[in-house]
Amino acid sequence: MSACGNGLSGYQKGGGVILTENSRLRSTSSSVVCLLMLFVFSLCTDTSGTRVPLNPTQLLKIKKVGTLVKKEEDFSVRLSRAKMSGVGAVFGLIGAGIEAGLRSSNDAKLEEGLKPILGDYDITKVTAENLNKRINSQKVFGSSDIASVEDSEALRKMGIDGVLEVTFKEWGLRLCSSSSVLEQVQVGLGVHGRIFLLGDGSTIWERNDLYLDGECRRVEEFRLSEGMLKNALSRAADNLAGRVVNEILFP
Amino acid sequence: MNSLLNKLLVILLLLCAISSGCAFSPAHLNLDYQSELGKKSPLSTIKPLTVSLNVEDQRVAGERDRVGNKKNGFGMVTAKVESNKEVGAIIYDAIKAELETNGHKVVSSKDSQPDVTINTRLVKYWGETNVRFFEIEMVATLNADISVLNPRNNSIAVSKPIEATFRESRQIATDGAFESVLNGALAEFIRAFSREPSLLEALRANQ
């Protein structure tokens, strides 16, 4: 029996399980040992930054890479949500929940006001094109192509043997924390990037990043100025592509 | 059985007490950027520059004398988390180390004419604990605006905010945990600085 087993080592009588004093002791002590092991093993776990560091020799296994860009959420504004006052929390979890809900609702109104300006703007397409351009110009891999599908069989047919997958966890506008003018926002892109081999599906690089554009403006300016939001998003997407490529070239 | 359990409990409590330090006494941390020996970044692709480096501490008043707060289980602040070294100097030394590892020279603008000036405006350097059901999440953030200037006319070539966050999941928020997570954020900040395309482009334009 393993140390973390159920500790049943008594004898059976009449179909029931009767534990002796010794087996109870063993059961209790094994539970304590399990708790201690759990405690020690969970002492420290990294949960941000580079999750799987890249070994440059592994890059050589990829002759042609497919750049696959996905998004997990729609365009968002994080203005009111970023200014949680803590007033709600004074009334406990329910109060904090109510405040968070109200603030999310305020941000949703701003999002709805900006979405018509974006029209059919596709952040994934823009980023994939920028990534592909930078990978080819900096010769990170033998060659690169935009992967428009996730089906590995279809990717193999394109001659692709590795995939650089960038997933937008967040894309939109965020509160400028460093701005001296209140209520200004900037483009923020929260991404999860990874490279995996199509052969065995193993991940050879993985990293989380939050990219901030730095040009802070009021939401109204983004709403009223023709093309400003799309330009800011595209500039940020291009810089993000550059950052990703630099991360791969200099792991 | 009871005596065995009691012994184990005492051992567990002692372990917690020893490893967690005192929640009511200030923590004094040694914050430092450890550059990996010989590890180059994209900064090494730029012809060697002489750089004048300035760091301005613009953190809000309530965060100037500390880099975090110790809290009890109810979220009340019990003690300060302080850095043994001045925070501005930590950031300065970290950027300087990264530039020098990649072949550049940091000079004083008074002594010689630099090729380029890098100004850093530190906005936030803060570590905090979020107590969850099964774990204590330690989060550190370092925010700064970095500007690259032409020293001849002081024109700004580019200004970029760099926001670095580092998270760890722990069972006890020791002084060492604060140190680890704040050093992690510093390392992430330097990593982002040295890989930011717009900053690299501006530095390249001055070579």
C-alpha cells in the first residue's frame, strides 16, 4: 500500500471493516505525511513569464513554421474595472462582487461604443501577417507561413513541422497607470505564446506576456478620431510580433 | 496516537514559525538583478554605444518608503516590506548591467558626450499577497516609462511603458517569498526592456 493509501489494514468481520488501534494510527500518520508532502511540493510554483524555456537546438528541428494566431475574447475596455475602489469589499465578498459587476457594466458600455469603429478589424489576421513578415525577414526558421487552420494533418500537407501559436487572452484598451491625466487608456495585448512540434505535439517554448502600447488617450478620442483605434491596435500588434520574435531569437 | 499527532502538530507549527518569520516585523529585502553570465539579448546586435542612464523615482507617495506590505489573514497591513537598497539604484544597476553585458558602456553625461540618453521614470515597484483558499498568490509588478533621447538636442526618439509582472503560488508568505517575486518582476522588466522593438530601433538609430 502506498503511503497515501486509505490506511485500511484491519481485518474484516461480518462484511464490515474494523480498524485496529495500530491501523488507525498508521492511517492518521499517513494522512499527515500526505499533507506534509503536499505542503512541501506546493511551496513554490512559477505561474507567469516564461513557462517553458526554449533550447535553441530544438528550433533546428523546425524547417517550416506555421504562425497560428487565435483570440479567446472579443475587444475589451478595462477602465472602470482597473479602478476598483475597495468600497464594495468593505461589505464582504458580495459587496466586492456587486462593485465588480457595476464596473464591468460601465466598461461594456464603452466597448459597445467602440465596436462599430472597429468594424471587421481582425487583430489575429494583422498579428499573423506581422509575425510572418518578421520571422521571414529575420530568418528565425527555414521558412514560415500563416496557418489558417488548427488541423495538424492539413498543416503537415502545407509542409509545416512546427507551429508558433499566439493566443490573445485580452486585446483592447487598458487604463494608463502612469498617465498624469485621469481616465486615459492605451492599447493592451495580453498573450500566451507557444511553439509546438507537429510530430509529437511537444511544446518547446511557452510564455505569457502583457504588451502595452504606451500612447495614452481618452476613450472619447479613440471614438471620435478616424482610424486612431485601428492604427494603435495595428502598431501594438506589430511591436508585439517583434517582441515575440526577439523572445525566440534570444531565449 | 494523540501524543504522536500532538508532536506532528508542534513540528508543523514550528516549521511555519521558522519559515515565515514574524508578520509584525518589517521585512528587509536584498533586491538585485542577476544577469546570466554571458547571456546576450537583442541589445548585443547594436553597435556598442556610450549611454547616459537616468532613473527617476516617480512612485506614489504611499509606496516610496516600501516595496510591499505584510498582511494578516483579514487583509490588514501588519508591517512594511522594505528594500535594503534604494529602489532607484536597483533599477539603475539592473539596466546598467544589461547594457554592459551586451557590450555598451554606461557613462555620466557630465564626464563625456554619450551617444544616447536613456531616461527611466519608475512608476511602480510593488509586491503583494493575495490569500486564496489553497494558496497564497504572490504578485510583484514593476512599471516604468523608458525614453530614448538624442543627447545633442534632447529630442525624444521613443517613449515606452514597460510593465512587468511576476507571480508565484506559495503556502507561506515569507520575507524570502517577497524577495523572490520582486526579483522576478525585475528580471521580467529587464527582459522586456531588452527585447522591445521600438526601443531597440531608437537605440540603433543612434549608433
